[in-house]
Amino acid sequence: MTKRIALFLLSAMLMVFTVSAAAQTTTSVKGVCKDEQGKLLVGITVELQNLETGRKISLKTNAHGEYYAMGLVPGTYNFILTAADGKTNLWTLNKAPLKLGEDGNTYDFDLAKEKAEAAKAAGVSPEQQKAIEKAKKDNEKIKGLNALLNQAAQQKKDGKFDDAVATMEQAVAQDQTHDIIFGSLADAYLSAKKYPEAETAYTKALELAPATSKALGNYHSGLALALARQGKTELSMTECDKAAQVDPPQAGQCYFNQGAILTNQGKVDDANQAFDKAIVADPTRAEAYFQKGVNLMGKATLSKDGKMLPAPGTVEAFNKYLEIAPDGKNAPVAKDMLASLGAAVQTSFGTQKKSGKK
């Protein structure tokens, strides 16, 4: 063997030794992840944190729930499993050693077993652990529903009623046990002018609501409006009566809405009955007096000498409006109506002014 060949062989041996030595300075890790039902966890993140160097490595599980990494520095690591949403922590394994070895390191995660062992170590029975897990899931569900409720509220505020409907329909798909979910959906339907759907949703909200719920008045009032929009006058009035029973402050607005809808439908007699109920429920509701007066103007007649004869209660309605809201938006109209009738404007001080000729 020549000197040159000997040197080549020596260099090759040194290279093999160097490569072998380098290969032994790193290691690998692998594993399979399953949820509490034994299903493969696909697309979750497995983060490895080296406690000595602080280096972090993030891995994704494949379609078989597997993760794998190589070229890792041996040492002590924390394993953090995060759901595919990028937020929910599924499991954490602290201070797990990664050692050198030809086969690397294997850390499988079966969450059912992991949590059962953790509960056993903490002195928690299987029944208690199930209750804890259920409470945790319920809290997460409620958190998600609250987010949808807030989103829908903002959409309604922005006038995006169809978007609000879609948001609350998504919420109902997740939960059919809480009245507030159906109540919010009903409000969205009502704003979107989907009255039959609003009627159904309000009815469901009332079925689910506790007898002591403070939302009952809102539900009855909303249902009354949905019914009135469909021409179901008697049923609508009944719902206003129920609103008055469970939440008196709701009654005035409910009856006023009823009267406005009936007026637009040309049912002025029914409308004025609703306005009268609104006045009884809330004697300070100025607009109820004004709208009643306007409806009564249509019942005025003419005397033999051509003078306008107002229907009973017309002058009183307009004067009451002016007493409550002397500077209200309809004050000029109310005064003009009284003038056309040749009636006096009754001020809040008990004096009278002639607003026209008799």
C-alpha cells in the first residue's frame, strides 16, 4: 500500500468517525395523539420546549394523528398539545426526557388515559373527573354562545339584520335550551321583517324562560309586535296584556306599538283602544295622546252651518299632548289641529288661549 492510499483510508475513517459522532449528538421524537373518545387528533399542534436552551419547536399531527421530529438536542422538554383552533390547550406533559438512541423517543398521548391517571394521582374519582370535564365543556360552550350573542347584538346595532339572523341561527344550532338564545334570534327576525319566524322564536323563548325571568315582558311585547305585523290583532292584544302583567313598564310601549300598527292598517277604532291602554299603562306617554287625536280627527263631522264638529275626546287628546310635551315634535301639528276645530289650547298652567275662531 502506497503512502498516498494509506492517507486516503485514514481520512475516510476519520470522516466516518466524525459523521458518527455528529449523528449521536441529536435525537428524534415521535408519537400518536388521541382524544378522550379514542379518536385520532388530526391537525393539532404539538409544541416541544427545551427547558435547558429555551428553544421551541411546533409540530402538526398528520391524518393519522402522528407527529415526528428529528435533529433535536437531547435534554428535558415540555410537551404542549393545542387544539386545531390554536387556542384550546388539550394536554401538557412537563419535564419529559429526550435521550440519545437509534430508535429515538416515543411519546404517545391518549387523553382518556392521561386524564384518568392525572385524576387518580390527585385523588379524584372517575365520576368526579367526568363531572369536572362536563363542567369544563359546558363553560366553553357558554363562552362560545356569549360571543355569538355579542356579535349579533353589534350586527343589529349596525343595521345588519340578516347577518344577525345568521349568527343567532348558528347559536340555536349549538343550543336549544336557553330562552335568551331564542329571544335574541326572535329580535333579529323581527328587525329583518321575518314576522312568522319571529313569532315562532318568541314562542319558544317563552316556553323556555323561567317564570321569574325579567325577560318575559320583552318576549311578550316582541311576540305582540310580530303578531300585529301579520294582522293577528286579538292575539297581539293578548300578548300586550301578558306583558303588562309580568312587566308593567313594558305595557305602555307594547300597546303604543299595537296602536301604531293598527292605525297603518286602517283599523282606527282598534288602534285607539290600544292607545287608551297605552295611556292607562303610562299616562305620560305623550305620543299616545297625539296619535289618538289624529285618529279621532277622521271622525269629525260638519254641522248644518258648515262648522267642523270634533269627535268626543279629540280636543282633550291634543291638549293633553301639549300639556306633556309643549315643545314636542308634534306640538305645531297639535296646535294646528286645535285651531282647525276652533278649540282652545289648554296650557299646563290651567289658562286658555284661543288658537282659532269658534
